Amino acid sequence: MHELGIAQEMLRVALDYAAKNNAQKITQFNIEMSAAADESEDSLRFHFENLTRGTLADGARVEITRVPMTAKCLACGNEFALADGAAACPQCASPRVRPLLHDEFRLASIDVE
């Protein structure tokens, strides 16, 4: 059910932006979703479809791009994308790495007319 709240907040932000910029229509939501997120892309799209009915975003496409998790090496300070199964820093090979907590979802941009 987290997807509903995520979609509601992203839609609110997009509609506010569109209103402030005199947009006539929102045609696409461009969303970045962390590889760490366990929410369903299909469920997020479903909620957008229902929430946007009758708004400036009615019929807008929802494009979701999966982005890798990032980590920081506690030995050398290097920040890097965590690859599947990687447990060491690619710069110094230290296993002392900490995932960086970022938003699991980010409304990267919207397309408007």
C-alpha cells in the first residue's frame, strides 16, 4: 500500500508545478526508483492511473527507471554504485562499506504541454 501514498505525493508535487507554470497538461511522469525499493512498479502505475483521472495529468504516461543503490567506503571515502552481490569498494577493495540512504523514489521530472 505504500505505492498509493507515493503516487499521491508525486501527483501533488506535479500538479503544483504545472499550476505555477501555467501548463495545460501533464503528459508524462519520469520516476527514478531505487534498486532497493521493494514496491511494485505495476501497483505504482495503477495508482497513478486512478489518481490522475479528471486532473491535468489524466492519461499521462508513467516511466520508471531503476537506479542502483549507492554506498560509501568507510576506509577511503569512495562513493559508488552497489552492484548485485558486491560487498567491497571497487577503489580500495575494503569490505567496510555502508549503503547510503536516499529516497527510494524520486520524481525526476514531468513532461507538460
